[in-house]
Amino acid sequence: MVALAQRLFAPKRLGPSYPTLPVIDDGGQTNIPGIYAAGELAGTPLVRLGLNAGHDLIERLAAELQGDSSSDSDVLDVLIVGSGSSGLAASVAAKDKGLSYLTLEAAAFANTFVTMTKGKLLLAEPVDVPLRSRVWFEECHKEELLERWRAIRDDEDLNIREQEKVTSIKGQKGDFQVVTPEATYRCKRVLLCLGKAGNPRKLGVPGEKANADRIHHRLLDPDDHVDQDILIVGAGDVACEGAIALCEGGNRVTLSAIDKEFVYPKQRNIDRVRALEAEGKLRILLGSSVREFTESAAVVVQGEQELEIRYDHVFEMIGAELPIRFLRGAGIQLNTDWPRSRWVKMAALFVAVYSLYGLKSYGKPYTGFPFNQLIDEHTYKAALLGLFKVAYSPFAWLFSDAALADIYADKGFQQGYLYSGMYTIVMAVFGYQALMRWRTKASNPRYQTWRFATLIGFQTTFFLLVNVIGVQALSAKYAWRAWGLYQPFPLFFNTFFWWYEGDPGWIFWTFFLAGIFGTFVAIPLAARNNGKRFCTWVCGCGGLAETLGDRWRHLAAKGDRSRAWEFQGVVILAAAFLIGFVIVGMYETDAGRTPLWAIYNYIVDFWLVAVIPITLYPFFGGKVWCRYWCPLAAYNGLLSKLYGTLKITSNSKCITCAECSKYCQVGIDVMAFAKNQQPFDNSNSACIHCGICIDVCPMDVLQFENSNISAVKLIELGKPSGKAA
């Protein structure tokens, strides 16, 4: 319990899977109209994708700027900041389009590649994405890339100025002022193609500046260091790879890091440095920190020990960061920011969502507040009936006059029909948009096609079954119970509740036994081979999150603290079973006789299912309810954890681009599993098997695996081809 409490209230620590980046729209534009981001700044670290991003942005801007009637020769069409892959591609495209442009580089041209280790191999991934820029790029070592790109720069006479750092951006779309120490440039659009190479993190300890000539942040050539005392500070992949390279030169290498264990590196790097440690070639001081640099030694504290580590050179490899202060100074919103406007939007959306559910619940205590008091009952019923008759008109011809009279007299049915009708339309419209979004990214779109087809299909089928066919067969009094066939207990309680003397026996036993079958047979059977796919293939609650909420999936709460709060689902599951057995056992299915149900209904079915999670869609992604509170998701997860066979595995090609973690709607740090080739399933994560992490991976690292189903069968079921073992 103490450990859980520490995780629940620990300081927020996102880690490398969740970098701080500007908020941009689908067109690459930041919150400042006219300022765009591409490449690493936009979360696209791959060279090929960066080239495409820079090229595509200029293509769009060129079409937009053609309609600009301004003829001021002192105002550039576009100013490009940064000369990496995106900046170079943008420069070439701007010249091709006849735009007036200038590219400013704070350091050296293509500085990210200049500062890479000698002989660094650059992979031309993803190979299935065509290169749209005419800038050359194939798999090569950094030296060949620099030679070819420098030739392009010189032969094309590109307008690129090195060693000129942008200090601020002022103005507005159409007339920006970009300020450097040398000049102020006016431009219509700004394209930021910044990387991290020029912003390494520093320790900030005494002696760091005085000994700066021997303190480095990049290892350019290991061959420059032979028989030297080397101190490496850091415990990530770069630090480990640096240690591995330097141990080969007969150097005496010490690796110091504040981390108490290796968390961030790939497993192969961890294994290699541990092997070097065992061979006596590398000294590893985890849980240590550098206190001071003297002229000849670094003072390192580990626990209660104070050590003096001699050094000829120090490599501070503790990461790099984007120029956050510069971005904020330009007014650019970051994905970790919560400006006042965001709180205002959340409050406004809360009022709107609450009002929707409050009006839907008119006539019920508590949930109908304050509309029960504000609206006259006769006025509400008249307005509801009028709206219902219009919305129900496509189906009215199916029913007898007696059946229609029954429906027109039932306020609860009308409320439910209008709500479920709107819900179905929203799922269909936004589900189609989400399907088109992910089909374009998936190497094999069948999985997503089937997934969205079943989500929308189940919702549409049960909307028609319950509200059209069911009412004719069962009357409005019993038709609503068919929702329990779609969303079994403990998500849908009412299959077992509110049965009274005089209810037809065949109706009672049909739904009662169907409820038992769904909860205790169908769900447990499905969990074995499908894990929590119910949440993302079938369930209506999950369906709204996967359709309407899909556009915000990257905003899902991330980090260990966020994952610790997932225990709440199990608590609500226990409460659901307890209350269910109490009502069925003690009150003979009459939920109205126990306050336990009223409390549960108000807290869970009103606030936690509806109002709070839908309000939070645009702020924390769509899966807040499913991830934290849904008792059926918790039940499914526990079953899958016990005996489920579906998991996601990875190969050795992970480049730690973090795209998989970014788009996980239940906040799994997918990259942490992928880089170490560690499988994940419901025994170690809240995975709902939506498959999006597989689709967004540019290296085809991830795949579904099920020991009970052959690869051929997985493909037949619509799983991505080549994604099963």
C-alpha cells in the first residue's frame, strides 16, 4: 500500500517516450497562425520522414502564398529555421516553387549529423514510404550523407546562413519579424525545423565552465581517445554506446548516473555494458551524482561515499532538449502546457456535456438537476415528444397504432431513443474519419477496417434492434433490456434488476440467462484469445472513445503515476459485484429498495461513465472511463491476465522514435517494451489491442502474437499480415 501511495502521488515524470513538443495541427501549424513545425520539433525524428515533412509543408505553403497579393520585396515568403533534413528539404522545395526564402542555422549546416559519432549508420526507414523530396537519401554512413548534402547546398546555391541563431519571433501571419544578433528579417510564414543537437543538457555544477575544454556532450570519434581516463555521465543509449566505444581504446572508463538502475537504454546496450563491467573494462556507478569538477578529478557522490574520479575527458550524455524558452517566448503552446484558455474550454465543455445528460435524465432525482426545477414537466414532455416524432418518423410505418401509442406515452423510451440515435450517428461519422486516418498509416489496413466495422456495426445493430425491432416484439417496457446483450454485467446492471411479479416468464428467463451467459461464459471465453479486444471491437462506451475520441488519443495521460491510478477499475468491479449480489440476493432484483444502487448509479453510471470522461476527451484522450473506471474492462483485464494468450511482441529494429507510446490511448509506454523486445499483454499493461501502435511504427517493430492461433488464422481474422508469430 505504501508503494502504491508513493506511485499515486509521485512527481510527474514522463521520460523519453513522451518528449515535450509544440502543439501542432494536422497541417503542421502551431497555435500561432503562420508558424509551422517540422522534423524533430514535430515529433518526426526519422530522416526520410523529416525530408518529406519539410517538402510537403512548402508545397502547401506555396499554394497558399500564391493568393497573397503583397509585393513588398523586403518581406520573405518563408523563413526556415534549422538546416537538418526538414530544413534542407524545405529550402530546396522553396527554391523550386520560386518562393523568396531564407534558412537560418544556429550552428553548422546539418548540425545533427555533424555531431554524430564517426561512422554512424543512417537507415533509410521506413522503406515503404516514398521519398517526395528530391534531396538525396539512402542508407549510408553520416560521412557520405554530409558530403552529398553539402554538394546539394553548394550546387543549388541555397540561401542558407550558418552560425546565425534566431533569438525571437514577433508579429503575426503575413508579417513576422524574426530576430537574430545580426539582423531582423520580415517574412509571411515561419517554418521551424529545429532539433536537439545544439541544446545538450548540462550538469550545472561547480567547475563545469572552468574545465569546459575537456567536457563534451558528443563523442565524435572514439579513435581520438586512447589510454585515457574517461568519465561518462548518463545512463541512456547514447551514454552506453559511448562507453562501449571508448572501452575499445584501452581507456579507463567510468560511467556515472543518478538512475539507480538502467531504465532507458535498449536491452542489448545494457547487456553489453554489464559484460564490460564483468570483464573489468568499465566501472559503473549507478545512483551517483557529480558534485564538482576540479582540474584533474570529478567529485562523485554515491550513497554516503564521496569518490574522486580522475579524468582526461568527460562526456556529459544526459540528453538534449528543444529550445523550450525560445518557443515559449514566441507564444508557441507546448503539449505539456495548460494555459488559462484550456481550463476555460474544459469548463465550457463540462457544462455542455452535463446539460446534455441532465436533460436526458429529466424527471430522475439528482441526475436531472437543475433541469427538474427549471423546466415545467408539461413543457419538457411536449418538446421531447415533438422532437421524438421527427426523429422516429423513418421507423413509424413499421408499427401498429397501438404500438405507436405505447411509445408516444413513454417518456423514458423517447429520451433513450434520442440519446442512442445521436450516439450512433456520432460513432458512425467519426468512426469513418478514424478508419480513414488509420487505413492510410497501416501497412495492412484489414485489422483497422474490421475493428471499426464491428464497433459501428454493433452500435447500429443494437440501436435498431432495441429501439425499432425490440419495441414491436417486447413493447417499450421491455425492449431496453436488449442493451444488456450488447453490454453485459458489470457494465450494464439492469439485466438482473427491476423484475416484478407479472412480468412474462419467457422474457425474464431469456434476458436473465443471456446476462449470465454473457458475463460468465462469453466474456471469459473471448478473453483467452482476444484479451481486452471487447473494449475496442464491440463495446459502445469504448466505441465512442475510439471514434469521437480518436482525434485526441495522443493526449492520454502518460507516465508511471498515471498508470498507478488504473487500480480504480478493480475497486469499481468489486463494488459492482457486491451491489449486484446484495440486490439480487436480498431485495429480489428491486434496486430501488437499496441506497447502494442509487449511490453507485449516481457516481458511476452518471459521472464516471458519461459526464466526466466525455468532457475529458479533448484533454486526456478518449479512454479515461475505459482505462480507469470501467468494471467490465477491469473484469476482462483480470481474466486475460490469468489465462489470456494474446500479446504484442517486437523485433530488434526499434529506433526509439516514441510514435507507439505517443498514440497509445491507454497510456502504455510501448517504446519501453519495444526497445527491449519485451512482450506486453494484460499481465503487465492495460493494453486493449487496438493495434494503433503497430500501425504507427515506421520500422514495423511490433506485431500481434497468439500462441493458440496460427499466423494464417490471424490473417483470416483480419489481423495485419506478417504481424503474427
